Amino acid sequence: MHHAEALAMAGAEDRTTYAFTPVPHGLEAAQDYIARALADQAAGRSLPFATVAVADNRVVGATRFQELDYWQGPVVWPPTPGVPFGDPREAVPDAAEIGATWLSSRAQGTGINTEAKLLMLRHAFETWGVQRISLRADARNLRSRTAIERLGATCEGVRRAHSRGLDGVVRSTAFYSILEDEWPAVRDIIEIRIAAATSPSAPDPALAQECLRHGVPLIHA
């Protein structure tokens, strides 16, 4: 909750890029946004984060693990996804989704999102040991879909007329996933992309060869 004021400031920047993503507007909205996220965390349904630029300790947005799915415990039918076996504060999910991601206008296109995704994916696959990470985007949101695809996630398809969008229009949703056995290759792609984005204008030849080998364009994240 101590991030509320800074989160409100980040959300108050140019809001024209928030057509498809709910972003709190104002301090009261930011406090409510955080309270709802923390309630979901207490129930074992999500794990929310403020995204902070370490260079100046500035809050630039938010993201979270959500749709946490637990496969431990007795097998029941029908399955009850999202319900942890035991204490929700101690339960470790077997699958999760990364979502509710937004960045202030100044932070967009800086590579912060790519680095944050690397941290989250490392935690999911290497600490939790999940079997799958899912991501989704409004099918119209080409910026988000491009960012997800650049991570190396696999598109599972588009669910037509899936839900009502933030603008009130019935939206289709593009679904993506990364599986546990795909993670090492995806990790390589993300690390190469970050290295390419932070390299001088003339990239190291070895880095360029690695990018070619993995099919990663030498462009900023």
C-alpha cells in the first residue's frame, strides 16, 4: 500500500495507451486497486507487484501473477482451479498467468517490461517449479501481443467473443503460454534481447550470431 501515491502518479501520465488495460486514476483509485490485489493475494489467487525502475527507485507501473492454479492434494472431480490445498499463504502454484500489466508512458519501450518478465518467469519456473505460464491480451491490443510474442511465448489461438473489453465492446482474446520444458530456450531469447537492447549501436558479433541462431531481431525490447 505504500506504493499507492507513486502508482497514482504513474497512472496519471499520458493515458491514451490504456485503452485495453484497467489502470487506476487518482490516489483513491490506486488505493482501491491495491486493496483488491492484496485481497486476492490473501486468498491465494494472485501475487501482485509494483514495477520499480531501480535506477531512480521510481514506480512505473504494476503487474502480477494471477489465475494461480494448484494441482497438489487429493484428486477431485470436477476440478476446482484456483483453490490451494492448505494455507493459501504457503501454497505453491503448479500453473499461473502473468497479467494485469501496465506501465507509465515514460516507461514504455524502455526494456523495463522485458526485464520484469524475466524476473517473474525465473521465479515461476525456477523457484515455484510451475508447469505452465499463461499470458493473454485483447486481440486488438497489438502492442501487448507483440511484446508477448517477443518473449518467445507460443500463441494458442484467439478465443472469439471471449468477454467484454474495457471499452464495453465484446472482445476476442489472444492466449499464449510458455511450458516448463520450453523455459530454457525462452530464457535465452529474453536474455539475448536484453543484451541487444543495452549494447552499443554496433552490436558485438558474437551477440549478433546468437540472435540469428535464436531468430531474435536486434531491436529494443
